[in-house]
Amino acid sequence: MARSLSFLATGALVVAMMGTAEATDSFVVIVNSSVAGTSVHRTDLAAVFLKKAPRWGDGSAANPVDQSGTSPVRKAFSETVLQMPVMAVVQYWGRQLASMAASVRPPTVKGSEDEVRAAPLCPPA
């Protein structure tokens, strides 16, 4: 079953946050208000965060921002959306960066939700 996540169209960055302090399947994805749509399937969001899809379905650039590897939000997001533990995501990016063909970089990482929200806004490309 494909799981959809809600969009909150207020920023220019892709941000995943838990809806509560406890681990749940509820996340809010903050995207630029120019991005069309109000929801995203889990698989599409995972593709954006793993940079297998550099753009949203409407063609807007996707610029993911992640939280610290020690963040409970990142842990829940990685396990729920990416369907792998944080360490597996770190290893994935290590392999990508070691690859001669790697032309993408991992999402920017910020230390807290506040830092993620305060990250400079990037205009859609």
C-alpha cells in the first residue's frame, strides 16, 4: 500500500518532521509554495531524499535538508520513509560519494529542527 505524506507549502526546502514527539508514520514535508500538489507518496519522497529523483513530479527542483544522525526525527523518518536505519543511509551516501559516477551530494544536514527551518531558502530551479 502506498503511503502519502502531507505537504506544507511554506518553504523552499524539503524538510521532514514528525507530527509528535513519539515515533509515528506522520510527517510534514515543507516545500516551496510553487510546487504543485498537497501530498507525496512515500516512495517518491524516499527518491528525493536519496537523490534518485532531483525534481518533484511537477518538475520543480527538490533540495532535501536532513537532521542530525542522532535526531529521533531523522531516525523515524529514515526507518519509515527511506525504510532503512540511519547508519544504512550514511553507508549509502558513502558508497555514492566513493563512486566515480557520483554527481550528486547527500542532503544538507542541520543539527536541529530549528536549524532546518532556518536554512537559507533556495529558489526552485
